[in-house]
Amino acid sequence: MGVDVVGKTKEALNKIPFLEERVTTDLEALHERQLSEKNEELNMLQQQVEGLEAEVESKEQTITELEEEVAGLTKEMKESEEEATEEPDEKWKEVATSYSEMKPKNAASILEKMEKSIVISILKQVDAEVRGEILAAMDPEIAASFTESFLVE
């Protein structure tokens, strides 16, 4: 007849003091279902948050490790630079001594054929007087180029 007898009965029983806890209306059931869905959604979001927090912690640890690595590499680089600016290596001294003991003309002809940076490194180790004699024995243009490079470095 169009009357919801079950629904009306639940509403009536829900108004009785001790029965209200045992009888649930359709609206209460809907609220409980929605509450349950929201709790599940909340739990899922909390798990996502925990996962993201763990990922952030992992990335922070990676950043810390990389920063330590950068600091170590920077320290190594500074040490290498300091070693490079310290006294020249024994090999360079030996080579420079060899060229110092040669006749300037012979040393000049050999040095003219070498790479400029190597010649400059050798000439830095040679006594100024001997260096002048070697440069004087070189082709003037090459000697000028070496002298310019020597002054720049």
C-alpha cells in the first residue's frame, strides 16, 4: 500500500530507550557504512603517508651520503692542488738538470720540437742564465712564444 512498515517499525523501536542500541534505521546503517568507508580511506592514506615518509627519509640519507662524498672529493681536490703547487716533482728536476748540462744549441733544438706546456715546465726548473742561453739558441719566434707562455703561467 505504499507504507514502509519495516522502516516505520525501526524508527519507532529506535525511540525506545533500551532498544535504540539494538535497532538501527536505514539512515544509521548508511552512516555506519559511510563511516567504515571513510575509515578505510583514512587507513589507506595513512599507509601512503608512512610510505612517503620512509621515501623522504631514504632520500635524505642519500643526500647526506652524497654531501659527504662531495666533501671528501673537495678535500681530495684541494690536497691535489696543494701537492701540485708544492715543489716540483723529482722527474721534472732531473729532466731540467739534463737540459741544463747540454749545450744550449742542442737543448734548444730538442725543446723546439716538444709540446709548449712541457717546455715551460722544464724551463721553470732551469737556472735563469742557462734558460737565457737555451732561448737565445732557439728560433726567435719560438723563443718569443715560450717566453710569453712562461710569463703567463
